[in-house]
Amino acid sequence: MTSTTAARSPKRRFRFQGRYLLLIPLLLMTIFYLLPLYIMLVTGFKSFAEVSLQTMWNLPGGFSLENYIAAFEKLAPHLKNSLMMVIPAAIISSMVGSVNGFVLARWRFPGSNLVLPLLLFGMFIPYQSILIPLAVFMKNIGLAGSIPGLILVHVIYGIPITTLTFYGYYMTVPKELVEAARIDGAGMFGAYRHIFLPVSAPAFVVVIIWQFTSAWNDFLFAVILTGNENWPVTVALQNMAGSQIIAWNVQMAGSFLAAVPTLLVYIFLGRYFLRGLMAGALKG
């Protein structure tokens, strides 16, 4: 063994050990963040008599799906309402954000440098500050208490973040492609259709997942702007609790059912979400 190889061996060993040492805090953080999910699951399988603060860490005495069945029966119509709301809201806001991002990234017009900051200002407006005028506006246009009204709100509130995401992504597209499209006779939206839109899949994955999660987890707009029949699952879950006695086992089962769609989205599409974020950061 040469002296160079002998010198490299301790370095490689140190790097190898360092990687495994890095896994320890990651594992601890994973356990910490999964603890609420554990409590939710085991409480959902317990009978009402087993639910208490002293025994919340204990496994259930038996395996029964009664709590989940009872929760699903109460939440099923509202799960449907949530799906009818979040899917159009995510898709429409993503499409609008894509067009906005393209225009602001590739089209210079008077005041274009001010449009993006003003648009992004909407991200910092607290929801609570606009609830009363928003409720009045929805009533005036005939969408108060309806799912389409809630879709409209989430589309509008999602435009700043979707626009920012696509703006950053489209700024990394090489200018040579745009110039080649112009030479071939493509106009502005021709370039968008034939060049920018086909390469936008990573950005669409990011914004659709983001908008789906934000709209699904919304409670404030939902409780103000929808009626009893059109409640999304978050509002229905809140109203499952009794006024005096709360069946925590059924409540926890319902909480898990309400969280399943977003869990599935991140379990199956989480890697594409990360790839989309990295593509926007490193492309070009």
C-alpha cells in the first residue's frame, strides 16, 4: 500500500462514519414528527373507556374499525366536497400562475417590474383582514355558501405563489430557444405553447401539490364561506366534537381519515415535488 493510499483511507473512513452520524438526528426528527400520527392512529382503534391522558401512549386493548366506520359515515359527504373544491382550485390556479409567470418572465412592458412585486404582496395579506369584505362580495355575486365560491377564493389566493414558482422556473429557460421560436414565426403565446408549456411538468407538480395541500387544509375560508351541506372535511371534522363530551376515539379516527389524501399525495408524489423544486433552482 502506498503512502497516498494510506493517507486516503482515514479520510474515506471518516466520511463513511460522518454519513451514518448524520442519520442519527434525522432519525430522531422523524420519530418526533411521527409521534402525533402514532397517537392519532392508536386512539382511533381504542374504545371510549380506554381513552385518557394516562394511557394515550398505550396500544389499544383490541383491534376494531368501529371508530373509523363511524367517522367515515359522518365525513364521507364532506370528503367529497373537499375533493370537488381542491382539484379544480389547484388546476386552475396552476394554469393561471403558469401564464402569469411566462408573461412576467419573458415579456417586457411598461410597469412590468412593478407587477410581480405587487402581485406577490397578496401573499402577505392576512386572511382575517379581508373576511368581512370577502363575505359581502361573495354574497353580491351569488356565490356565498357554495363550493364554486370557495374554489374562486383559493384560485385567487393561490395566484401569487404559483406565479412566483413559474416565474422563477421560466427565467431559467435558455433565451436561445425563445429566439429560435421567434425566427420560426412563433408569437409570444406560440412560444409559450410549444416551448415553455412542454417543459413545465416539474413546476406544475410543485404548484399543484402545494395548492392541493393548502386548499385541503383550509379551515378559515371554509367555515365562513360555505353552508352546512357544502362544508369541506376540515369544518365537518371540527363539528364532530360534542359540546360537552367529546368522543376522542372517533375524533382521532376522523382526523386520520381527513389527513389521508394529503398523506397519499406526499407519499406517492413527494419525490416529484422535490425534483420540481430542484429543477426550478438548478435548471439552466
